[in-house]
Amino acid sequence: MGSASSLTVPTTGSTNQWTTSFAANDLALQLETTYNLTSLDPVTVVFNTPVPVRRVVKINDFNSGSLFIAQSDVATATFVTTLEVTSPVQVKVGGTPVVGSQYSVSSVNPVIVTFDTAPDDGLEIEIYINQAQVLYAQGVNTASNGLPLQEQSTLAARFIEGGV
């Protein structure tokens, strides 16, 4: 462990400060294989092995810029956050997109959607997760080769530049 550090956590209308014996180099990004996301509303993360006592757990929602920080006096594997992420799950009924306020997502593995009002009989229901597509050429062992978009020769980059 490094020397004692302090972590300031903004909360609604006030600031809480926690002091613990950790250093920035003690923080480690967890591989997706080390935890399961068991719910989106609220986000619930279950680690394969309990997180040691007094370790800081930080969960980011990169879509909204929100984050959740927790620290426990006992080793625990489950963290139920204050974050709600339902936007990636999209629903169509009879080919028409359904407004997100007309259904809820209670699980992500498997995805479970509950409608406020049941769709009419005989209509096809499509549930999918809207994912972004990479506009950069893939690098060797990386998501991108590091070249800015204007220097790419991919079909997507040429299209955006008006070259296709």
C-alpha cells in the first residue's frame, strides 16, 4: 500500500471526504471477466471474488459522466449503485420504436424488459442493444491505430469527409 491519501466524493448539496490508506497506483481497472453486471436499474455489479476490506470501488457511467464510489468495512462482492443505465436497451413493437418510459429493464443477463402496457397480440417485439461502431482503423492489439479520423483511409472516414 502507498501512503495515506484522501478521496473527495461530491454528493448532492455537500461534500463527503473519506481518508484511507491507498494511493492512485493501487487503483486497478478490472477486466470484464472479473465481474458481472446483473442489473441496469440500478446498476448492480457482482465481482467474482469479494473486494478486500476498505478498498475503494469506483464504477463509472461513461454515457452520463456519473460515477459511484463505495468502500466497505467487510469484504463484499456485490455493489448496488445509485446509477441507472437503461438507454442501451432499445425496444420495437410491430417495427415501431417504443419510448423508454413505456418499459423497464430489470436484468441484463439475460435482458428482461417489462412493458407498462402489454403489446397487442400478434405484434413482433424486437429487443436489442444499440452499440456504436468504430470509425477508426483497428490497430495491432488495440481498438485504434492511433491516427486521427481525418488521416484515416477507412470507408467510414472517407464517407464523413465526403469522399465516397
